Amino acid sequence: MTFAETGQDALQPIADIDRAIHAPARLMILALLAAVDSTDFTLLLTQTGLTRGNLASHLSKLEEVGYITVTKEFVDRVPRTLYRLSEAGQTAVATYKANMQQVVALLSASQK
Amino acid sequence: MSQTVDFEQLKRKLYLSYHRDGILDLAVGLTILGFGISMAMDVGATIVFSWIGLFLYAPLKSAITIPRLGFVQFESESKRKTNLIYRLVLGLGTFALFFGLVIFLWADNLPPDFTTWLRQYHMLVLGALPAIALAVTAWRTGVYRLLVDALLIVVIILAGIQLQIAEPTYVMVAGGVLSLIGLGLLLSFMRRYPAQKEADNDLR
């Protein structure tokens, strides 16, 4: 099967890729937040290796699209700004993963 | 389509990084060392030395690990409560085991052979308490380094008994070795994760 033979429907998984997640920096952030309950800015900084400005900008974007929530909480009497994956974010990550699996399958099929 | 994505491997790696700071090893080591010093001084009030390690764990985590690596809550509120109950049960179970043995020994209710063995190896039984707690924690959390700590405690105490070294000495050696392991891990962690600027957590 060639790439052209797959038709427009078959290419849909590629068109459906969520651009808000697809950027590597944002994908790293969401993967980290999907793995834990909540984290602060420093942990995201040390684990992703992004610069402070870059990380802050990506976090703003993710908050804007509703994929993460930002709350100020007292943990052991210390005020902390905590980042969590929202329900919309969880759904978006799951959908992204399913789409990417389809894309990989499509690209593997078109190589044959 | 499933709405859950498995990030267990990532979580596990992060969890191991978070506990590679050696603070737990250091706290347990200082507790045992403090207990050994208390035994050597033979003054009841000096038992407080053995609490130092326990009270140091949380402040060290807050002062060293969190500013460098960042703060993370691995589990949801309800799971954290379950884990707290597990830790309480583990702690109480360990102490119940110890005091149960003491009471049985005191009341002379144990078989004579076992009593003789216990009188010779009572320090091994005492050392087994932190060793069991460390081994169970290693099994529950996947931080298998703690199994080495547990084994070291048992081996050092057993060697001390066999070589007929004074009890406080080998207890202090066990505590000292664990403290050194913890300190080494802590220094390596501090090199790996330099201190972050204070404003990092509050950009918003």
C-alpha cells in the first residue's frame, strides 16, 4: 500500500495531532504531570532541562488551553505553587497517544 | 478508547531520583549511631541521641532535596493517607514485635533453648528491627539500595557478636557505616542537582 492509496481518511490521525501537546517541551511537561499527582516549577525545570523563561511560557500555554491547573497550596505549612494535569489534559494526553499509535502504524504500513 | 495512559516507568524513575539523596540512609544511620552512643554512655537520658536521626529526615528533605530537585507529590491525597497508615502499621508492628519478645523473655514463657539463643543474640534481634523496616520499605517502594543497608546492619551486628566486641561499639559501627553511605549519596546528589534560585517556584 502506498502513501497515496491510503486516502484522506487514513491521513486523518496526522491531521488530528494536537499541536498544543506535540511540541517536545510541552509533551515532556505533560508526561511528567501525567506520571505524578502534582509538582512545582523547580521539579519541572530540573527534569525537562528547559530554561526558566521557556518553561514558564510553555506552562502558560498549557494552562491557557486548559490542560493543566495551577494552584497555590500550603504543604506542610509551606506555600507552594503546584501544577497538575487537568481532566481535559488527561483526555488530551490519552487521545494524543492513540493518535500517535495510529500515525506510527500508518507510517509503518506505507514503508512496505 | 482508554482514557488512562501508563506513565508508571517515568514515575518510578522520578521516584528513584527523589530518594537517591541518601537522607533516609543518613537518618537511619544517625538513629543507630545515637543509640550506640547512648548505650556507651549508659545514661538513660542519652536515649534522646537516637531520636536525632528520625527528627532530621523531614527538615533535611525540605532544606536540601526540594530546593534542588523540586517538590513532587507522587500520589493523590487518598493514596497518601493510605501510605501513612501503612507506615504507622509498619512502625507499630515492629515495636510490638520487639516488646512482645521482651515481655515473653521477662515472663520466662519462651522455650529454654530459644531463651538461651535470645540472651546471646539479643542485639541481633534489636538490629533486625530497623533491618526489617528497611527491607519492607525497599520492597514497597522499589528503592532496593535499602536492602543493602538492612543487610549491612545484620552483618555488622552478627560480626560484632561473633568477634565478641563490646555491644555499643558494633552498634556505633553499624550506625556510622550507614551514616557514611547516606552522606556519600547526599554529596553526590548535591553535585548532580545544584541549588536552584529561590524565585523559581514562584514565577507566577
